[in-house]
Amino acid sequence: MTALVIVGHGTRSAAGVEQFVAFVERVRRRAAGTVGDVEGGFIELSRPPLTDAVGALVDRGHRSLVALPLVLTAAGHGKGDIPAALARERERHRGLSYVYGRPLGPHPLLHTALEQRVDAALAGDDRAGTWVALIGRGSTDPDANAEVAKVARLLWEGRGYAGVEPGFVSLAEPSVPAVLERLRRLGARRIVVAPYFLFAGVLPDRIVAQSAAFAAAHPDLDVRVADLIGDCDALADLVLERHAEARGGDIRMNCDTCAYRVLMPGFADKVGRPQTPHDHPDDPVGGHHHDHHAHDHGHGGHGPGGHDHRHGPGEHHERVPRPGQVAVVGGGPGPDDLITVRGRALLEAADVVVVDRLAPRGLLAGLRPGVEVVDAAKVPRGPSMGQDAINAALVAHARAGRRVVRLKGGDPYVFGRGHEEVQACAAAGVEVTVVPGVSSAVAAATLAGVPVTHRGVAHDVTVVSGHLPPGHAESLVDWAALGRARGTLVLLMAVDTVDKIAAVLVEHGRAPDTPVLAVQDAGHPDQRAVTARLDEIGAVSARERIAPPAVFVLGPVVDLRLPAEPPGPAH
Ligand code: SAH
């Protein structure tokens, strides 16, 4: 049986609380048969508190919840306060886990609901002569304000109003009087003020009061205020849709223009940072923040880190490193777009990036201004920063409280010395995380059109470092066994040793005409690939001037190579 907890932020309005409670009941009714159990609670100001709602679900045996923020847009409540309150619940109940769903809007159901509220206010008067002022809550988060502007535009599209303009009741411009004045100057005679709000509260009341004051000052204008979205079936269905998305792991959070991720004028200090304490300077009676503790319902107040810009477990914001943390990130074989989503998110939040030569260096151009890039260029046989120096740099930057990303080529643990770096951090008491990467050991062949395994052709792949030639005193490789094997052999770091390796393999039983593929600069625009027989690969490779980084792929799969190379990376 599945459980859903609907999380409200709380209101001083008794009507608002009543609507929330009735709405939770409506969701429960409409969910019958699809969601096993539904509860609702507030993080502050109102009863029932979230902790009671979660406690009731836990008492009924639930250990994994879908938690939905009952907010229209993601701003301070949705990005910070509600996740923080949920994190406290998870600490309180052992074994409790939850998936955090996304905010309700934007969604066509909401636009339709707004349209119906405006039409009700028009009571038959024509749309063409009507301007709509869509009033959002307003936020210090530009992304949240931009979303209200987007909803205004979507409400205008195809519905025949003279125009729809966004405004805000708090914290953002234009204010309610300002947007009404703007519409008046545009020549509006009839204006419907449409609050983009779910339920009754102090701020919707203020919208009504400000609209009335403006109307009183302009008796020539027809100013009406539409109803709130309110407790209705459409909203309940939207909650159930968000619940289903969250359960299915399909949470498409709009983070493209989030000030915590993307540089915005005036918000440079926010990128990659935890969210700052959430305060509404213009809230009535001192504001949430100041009397928060007086209204504390036992959920413990804001603990340290409670405002981290987290959207929930498993979601990418969870992957933003904390200050003082090192992330060892596999960047893939080189092109910008073969890094993992997780690796990229960490990179975007980094204060310091320690980068290898074979890492996707193109991504460095997109780093925030001011990010320190340390070049650990490790060219084979070329100048290299000693591993000890790299380890020391990682530890020192982390100890200075920076977010450190160690950006490596391929996978950090495939001949990448990544684990030495992890060990060094752990030994120094520095928190460290590893992100796997697309390894050239597999990807070079794939990018050149050769499958490293194929049904009926090769049932094993062996990845071998060729940096030490056969017979070398320190070699750990059983070359004789590899000569007897029949499957696919992938050689890394073998440009200088491939001739000796080929000879040993033939000596121990590999057919001299075994096909070998050499792939240089796999994934890059100048990727090159040549093939040759095993007993000729050394000479061909030298003649063709195959140079590092290159991978050799050896075995019958090479004959499966398609004549046309697969499309390269998108540019
Ligand atoms: N950790 C890396 C490998 C590091 S060892 C990974 O998982 O891919 C370095 C070797 O990797 C190079 O000598 C070469 O053999 C191989 N390599 C890395 N990137 C490559 C690329 N883009 N094309 C071909 N070979 C590559």
C-alpha cells in the first residue's frame, strides 16, 4: 500500500486551514484505489503539523512515502523549508524514506482553473475587453517570479483576453497597485485581478484590499477580483498526477533558471550554495521567521543545514557537494556530453576543480566565474603533477571549506588512480564521494562502431593496461593466459608497447590474423580508427602515427565493425 503526505506551509487564516483540511479529504476520496493512504500537515503556523501527519502514516505501518509540497511554484518553501522539515521527520523515524514530488505548477489544469475563475468574475462580459492581472505570491527567488510571468503568458495564449500581466503581492515588482496602474495606462477599462493562490490566506486578502483601494481611487475603471483556485477536483487530480510522477521516479523539477544553479545578475553568491534562511520581511505580525519557534509544533526548528537547496533524496540537488567535500568525478572519454548528469551537477557547484589532461576539458569553459582550476595534467610520460601533490591539494582545498571536484577522464577507477585519491581524503578525515564515468575501456570501441561483446562471437572482455611491456619485472598481467584466451582484449596505455604485446599474444596462441582496432581520441571530433592484423598492428600503428590517448581492441568482434561510423557527438 502506498502513502502520500501533502505538505502545506501553514497560514494564519482559519479559512485557509479549513480549505487545506477539506482538500486533503477530497484527495483521499479521489485517490481511493490508487493511493493507499493520504495525510496532510503543515510545516508551521497551522494544525495539524507535518510531524503528526507523518507519525500517523508511520503508525499505520508505512515506511516509504511520497511527499508533495502543496505549492504552486518552487521557491523558499518548496526548495528549502519543506525538504528540511521532511528531513527532520526522516531522522525521527528509523527506516522512513520518502520521494519528494515537484510543485503543482505550471500545469494546464491550473490555467484552466484560472480561466474559469476569471470567467466567473466576468459573468458574461466579453473577454476581448478584459485585461487580467495575474497576481503571484512574489519571492526573492527570480525563478519563482519568472514562473508567474510564464503562467500569465500561458493564460493569455489563445483565450482571447485583451492581455494578461503578472504582478506580485509581496517581495517582487510590479506590486498589485503598480500592475493595475500599468494596465490603466495601457487603456484598460475592465480588469480582473486573478490571484495565483491555492487557498485563503493573509496575502490573498491583501490582494483584495489593494484592488479595492485602487478601484476606489479610479471610479472610471471596472476592477473585479476573481476567486482563488481553491479546494476543487481539478486540483485534487493534479496532486494525484504529481504523486504518480513521483512514484514513477519522473520528477522533472524546473531547475534551468534556478538561482542556486545558474548565475543570475545580483545572485552570484547563491550559485551552488545552500539556501539562505527563508524570511518574509513583509509578512504580517513579524513574519514567519521571527515567530517561527513560537508556532513550533514539535518539529524542532531549523537545524543547521536545514535550508540546503535540496529537492529530496535521489534528486540531483542532493548531489551538490557540501563545503569541505571532495567529489572524484569520472568525466567520460572526453567530449563534453559524455559525463554523467550527476557528475555535471557536482562540477557546476564546485569551487575548485582539479582536472586531468584526458578529462572533458571543454566543460571548464562553462564553470562559474571565480572557480579555481588546478591542472593536474598527467600526459603519459610527460610532465605530471605527482600523485602525492594532487592528493595534498584535494585535502587542503577541502579543509579550507571549498567544494572540490576532482575531474578525471573515463571512470575514476579504471587505471585512473581514483581510489588512491579517495583513500587519501578518507585518511585525512575529508568527506569524499565518487561518481562513476563512461570508461574509454568500453566507449572507445563503441564510438568506433565495434561492440566489445556480441552474442555468439565474444563472451568475455578483458581490459588490460599496457603501460608495462610483457616481461617487465613489475608486470601483474598474465600475458600467456591472454594469448590463450579467445574473447575481446582491450588495451589501454599501450601505444608504445602494442608491438611487444602482439608478439607475446601470438606466441601463446592467438591467431596472427586476429583483427585489431586502434581508436585514437575516441569521441573527439578528430577521432581516428585503424584496423590491422595482430601480427601487423605494431607496424601499422607506428606508420599511422597512432598517438595517445588510444585504445586497442583485439578479437573477432572487430570484424563486426560497420563500414559507416556511428554519428559523433552533437555539436
Ligand atoms: N580512467 C580512464 C583511463 C585512464 S588511463 C578511463 O576509464 O577511460 C589513460 C588511457 O585511457 C589512455 O592511454 C588511453 O588508452 C585511454 N583513453 C582515455 N581516453 C581516451 C580516448 N578519448 N580515446 C582513446 N583512448 C582513451
